[in-house]
Amino acid sequence: MAKAALYKIGDIRAKTPDELAALLLDLRKEQFNLRFQRATGQNEGLGRVKQARREIARVKTIQAQHKRDAAKTASQT
């Protein structure tokens, strides 16, 4: 059974670009900490590494969509 994502896609889409950048930074810090824990032998939350990686991808995808939409509306005017 798949675990639910920490952040829902609708919640991510509703965020401003600054909030997305802050969220991405937090997720990358978390990913670093999880990798560090794995390297030191603290194997708690192994599934969270995969989940953090996917959430980073979601945020980056939404950021790219926002940039593409902004460029599209700017070129139409």
C-alpha cells in the first residue's frame, strides 16, 4: 500500500514562488539529513528517503509549470 505524500499536489500548486523555494530548501535539508543518517547507520525511516526525493520532484515540477505559465502570459501580451 502506498503511503500518502506529506504535501498534496493541490497544496503545492497554491503556494507562491517564494514559498515553493522555501519548501524546496526545507526538503533538500531533510534529504541531506536522511542521507547522513543512513551513512552513519541510523536506519530509521528508510522509506522517508524515497518520499523526500519524490516531494522534491513535485515541487520542482510545479516551479517549472509556474515559470512556463508566466512566460506564456508575458509573450501573449
